[in-house]
Amino acid sequence: MTAISSPCINVCRMQDNLCLGCYRTLDEIATWSQMSDAEKMQILSKVANRSASAVENSAVVQAVQKKTG
């Protein structure tokens, strides 16, 4: 079985306890190497949701800024 890779992209910038590069919390980053594959898959699912929310929120902000010019 192939090991599950970390979602880290080496853009390590924290905001409100969340990395803006990989969308993991500090706890998730710190414990990644000790997690089971099942736990890592759960975190990757959360990461995907967080990333999608961030993109959606960014699009909304840009639309509002464009309207208010």
C-alpha cells in the first residue's frame, strides 16, 4: 500500500490556527506522522472542504469589491 502524502505545499502561513498553504490546523500538522491512514484520509477530506470554502469566500469578496469599486 502506498503511504498517504502530506498535503503540505511549503506555504506555511498560519491564520486563526489554520495553515493557508495546506488548510490544516496546527494540531493536524503536528500529529500527521503519527496518524493512521484512516485518520489522514479524514484530515484530507477536511482539507478539501476548507480549501473549497476558502476559494468560495475569496470569490465572494472579489465580487463585492468589484461592485463597490
